[in-house]
Amino acid sequence: MKIIAVNIHNKLAEGMSTMAATQRAWIFNLNNLLNDLPDFVIGVAAGNVKGYFKLLSVGPDILPGRVIFTLRNCTPAEIIIINSAILGENLKYFVTKIIVV
């Protein structure tokens, strides 16, 4: 299982919703993501998970070299799986992070 963690602290402070902040343009290699699509994306602020999302698809953003995620909210069962997978992960001081379990 692969989980992408993205730091959404600044966008939340600007008043953006958790999902919108998590979907926005992120610097990733689109081809690498499409070859091995992660299962989930979590939005993190100040080391705490603020949003749990199932990754439905990844596409190019209007900004070069950036991607945008199509997401849906996780089910309670998926949230339990994610929390078990990220137990012990340092979720502070990063912009994007891929967690492989």
C-alpha cells in the first residue's frame, strides 16, 4: 500500500477546505505516479492528519511539473487502515511524502 502525505497547513490557514487543499497542484512526476498509483492521500497540518482520501486518479495540473488529485473521502474502515499504516511516521516538516507500507 502507498499513501501520499501532503502538507496543507498554509492552504487551510487561507480558508481553503481540507479536500480542496489536498487536491491542489503538487510537484510530482506524473508518469511515476501513474505507473504505481498510490492508494490514499492524507492532508496533514502541524503533524496531524486533517483529511483522509481515496485517490481516484492523478492528472496534470495547469502548472508545469505539477499534478492534481481526484479524491473521495475515505470510509471509516479505510481510515483505520491508514492510521495503522502511518503509526510512527514523522508527519512534521515536509511538503510531500510517500509512505510505502
